[in-house]
Amino acid sequence: MSYQVEIKQEVLSTLRSGWWLNGNKGALELALAAVVALTKPQGREVLLVANAGGYASGACWRNGLVPHFVDVEPHSHLMDIHAAVEAASSLTAAMVVTHLYGNVAVIPVSLDQTAGNRNRGSCE
């Protein structure tokens, strides 16, 4: 393992800090709570996919946000980023992109560029 030493150091550092989460559910809830605290988007939507949206949907509801499901790519079953950009609007508070089935989602550096520089908030 080429990064074994570095990974061990980071894991130990994180555990010793006392600030860590065990699992995706808690992390999603805290992340969306931060979105709400920073931007006050009550009643706004979060883009996600239905085939991997269980934890994210629950985290949305517990933070006063509404899940907005977008299409997946047929070959990977991951979020279709172009469909997400098309669905994004002034109501979009966040986007949850899940890596699934061993596939890794590829997200452009700036989704604003992908959207043709439409008048939308940054989704980086």
C-alpha cells in the first residue's frame, strides 16, 4: 500500500481530535445543517438520485429541505450531472452526489460552466 503511512497518520489524527462521524447518515445531516445555518434556505431543494437517496432524503427532511430527484446515467447508475445542472434553480440549496456500486462520480470543476453560465448559484 503506497500511502499506508500517510493514511495511518490521518486516521489517528482524526480519532485523537474527537471530531469525527461514523457513517454517511450523520455526515449528511450535519452537512445539510451547515447549508441551512449558512444560507438559511428553509423550504429549498436538494438535488439527489432516488437509487441512493435514502439517507440524503432523511437528512433533507430533518433540516427543513426538500429532496428533488434527478436522473441517473444508464451505464453507471450514478447521478447524471448534466440532468442535475438542468434541474438546478434558484430553489437549489445543495446537491448530494453518491459514489455507488464501485463507481466514482465525476463532477466538473465548475458546474456553472457546464450549465452555460446561466444565472445560478455555484455548485462546486
